[in-house]
Amino acid sequence: MQLYSITAIDDHGKKIKKLIEMDDNEDVTSYMDSLGANIISVKKLPSFYRHLKPKKKIKTQDVIEVLDNLHLIVKAGLPINTALNDLAADADNPEMRNVLDDVARRVHTGLSFSKALSKHEKIFGEITINLVRIGEETGQLDSTIKDAAEHIKKISDLISKTKSALIYPSFALVAMMGTMIFWLVVVMPKMIDAFKSFQIELPPTTRFIMAMSDFLQSYLLHIVVLSVAAFFLHGFLRRTNEKYRYVTDKLLTKMPIFGNVVRYFNFAFIAEYIRLMIAAGLPLYMALSIMEDSLKNLVYKKSIIDTRDLISVGKSFSAALGEQKMYPNIILRMVNIGEQTGNLDSQLENVAQYYYQKVDYIATNISKMMEPLIIGFIGIFMLIIMIGLMGPIFSLITNMPT
């Protein structure tokens, strides 16, 4: 992909400038002709300019709405270019209007719809582009667009539920840590000064709390700085070091509650993705190959790559999945049934629906699951504080002359 800066004059004599990305085999002149503009200059820009372009603010709901409408218009028999122009004219979001207008112009210059969509892969997603390409090849474009819209709806809903499932425990953890630090840094030093003035032998619990308080007062700033540095280092290593990312992804799947959400999400996503590809007429091996880049968790991505390699040497899908040692028996059993009965897509749909419901259940009930842990943790913390506070007072009372 090459980034171009184009200056042109439109039909009204107005000077316009555009930044567009095009392949080497695309005709810049044809693209600008579709705008009804006369080109003044075309400049190739260095690749780093791509990162300076402002990001398009387009919500997932906008994409779903466009695909739903596009499905209905194409099903009615209108040409895809006409459908895109109509949707661009009706779009409320200016950014989405520009994207649809760009896709329509690329189609007008001779690109296929899927190829034109691929210029905006970050907006529409790889699975949408693949389904559109399959629809173009099989003559079932309206149904594959509908499948893409339904898939995005399901994944968007699943992501929303996953995020909501993780917000409560994250907030509770931060609140507990903040409370502990406040007690140990602000409240306890004043109490400790009073205890020292008693000139009595302090109990072990009180001395332990005093040591923690002194440590936090001395090193709290260092801890904060190191924590922030560790956070940014973690993000940098996740982006640049595949081995580190794989290890952290694996640790994420092992965590209590959080790990369940991550596992169930990936099980549902994998089943739903493969089902769509198979239902669209793609062979299983190719469906697995296409899905690889859509998996964000490297543990599951590696499992799919290994599964595909085993299938290439003659193993069944269920047997190949079983060798990964990470997929539950219910998935292996359903896949096996689907292979034997010839309705693998139907069985994968059942698997996806099953794990969608499990994520939904966790998202709905996570507060109830976390409450005993949170209450227990706070109770233990407050018990230690109370023992530490009451110990010196009890010692003072017992040592008072009668």
C-alpha cells in the first residue's frame, strides 16, 4: 500500500486535497475522475505518514448498521456501487460517510467490493472482508453480508459482556489497595506516634503494622514510579516480544474468574468464526488459515496453527483439537459429531452459543462471585488493623497500677 497526497480542482473550481492509500496496480487518475476532479499534482508520501493520519472514529454499531442495510439493498437487486452511494448519502457519521464514499469510488474504478473494503480493514474487520470475497465468488453476496453483520453483533456483544465482567473486580481491587495504602500511610502514623509515647512493649502485630507503614511512607513514590514503568514496559514487550506475549497470554488464561472469561470468549469466537467460513463454502483447512490473524490471544492462535498442521497430514478436526490439550470435552465431542454427521457448522453454532451463554452468566453474576473474596479480604485486613490498634491499649491497661 502506497500513501498519496493528491491536489485537484473539482467541478466547481474548488481546490481539494486528499490523502489516499492505493496499491501499485490501482489507477489514481480513475479514482480522482470519479470525484469529478482534475488532478493538479500527485505525490507519494513516506510510509511513516500513515501513522500521522487521524484515526477514524467509527463505532461498531455504525458498521453493523451499514452491513444490515447493505444486505437488504443488495438482496433487493441493486448494484453494489449504487448501494454504497445511497448508504454514504444517508450516513449520519461523517467518517463513515467518507469511508463508504471511498469504497464506492474504488469499486467504480474497477476494484472488487472485497478488495475495496480491505483498504479499511481496521473498520470492517478481516472476517467481513473474507465473507464478502466468498459471497462475490459464490454469487451469495447478500447472505454473506448478513452473516458478517450477525457475527459482528455477536462478537461486539460478547466483548461488551467480557469487559463488564472484568470492570467490577478491577474496580474492587483498586479500591481495596487504595484503602490499605490510605490507612497505612495517613491514619496509622498518627496512631503509632501515640503508641510510642506510652513507652510500653508493643505486640508483634502492632510492630508488623508499624513496619509496613514505615516502608510505605519511605518508598511509596518509588513503588508508584516502578509500577508505572512496569506497566509501560509490559505494554512495550507485549507489542514487540512474541515470546513474552505468549507467556502473558497463557498466564491470563490460568487466572481465576478472569481466566474463565478469556477461555470462554475464545472458545465462542473460534467456533463462530469457523462456522461462518464453513457455511460460506470454505474448506476447513482454509477457514483455519484465515482465522489465525483474527485471534488476539497467542495461546489460542498457536493451537489453531498446530490444529491446521495436523489436519494437513490427515488427522480429523476433533482429533487435532484434542491434541492441543486445551479444549474441553464438550467441544471435542460436538466437533466429532459434526464430522460424523456432516453438519459441522451446526454443531459449531451450538458450541458458540453455549459459550456465549457462559460468558453472559459470568458477566451477570461476577459481583456475586467476587463478594465473598472481597469481604473476606477486607475482613482480614481490618482484623489485623484492629488487633494492631487494640494490642497496645490492652497492654497499657494491664500494666496500669491498681
